[in-house]
Amino acid sequence: MHAWAEVYLPGAGWRGFDPSRGLSVNDDYIAVAAGQLSQDAAPTFGSFRGEGVSSMDAEISISVLDNKTATFDQAN
């Protein structure tokens, strides 16, 4: 998971760009959070004090509920 930038272009709508991969955002990208500041879109938060933890894993599961949720209009 990582972030990408989006810009509103009059006449074209919102367009995303992934600078880490040098690609335009397409249907392979799935937005799970959005925010002006990075902390507004953090998938997890909290703190841990202790020993024996060296990494954190995250997992996202996506299911299509019906045809209405399967369509996404990027212009809106």
C-alpha cells in the first residue's frame, strides 16, 4: 500500500499519478482512504511498548456486492 497524488483538471476531472511507479492511476488502484494530510488517511494508529516485534502486516479484502458498486466514475 502506498499513496498517489491527484489533481483536478478542468474538463478532465480528477486524475491521479503514482510518482513511485511513474504511472497514471488506473483501475488497478483502489483508494482505501483519502486525506489532505498523511495522518488523515492512516490505515492504523496507536502505539506499542515492548520487545519482540519487528514488523507489521496489513491486508485488504475487496468484494463486489452488486453491479452498482462495481462501476466507478472517476470524473465525479
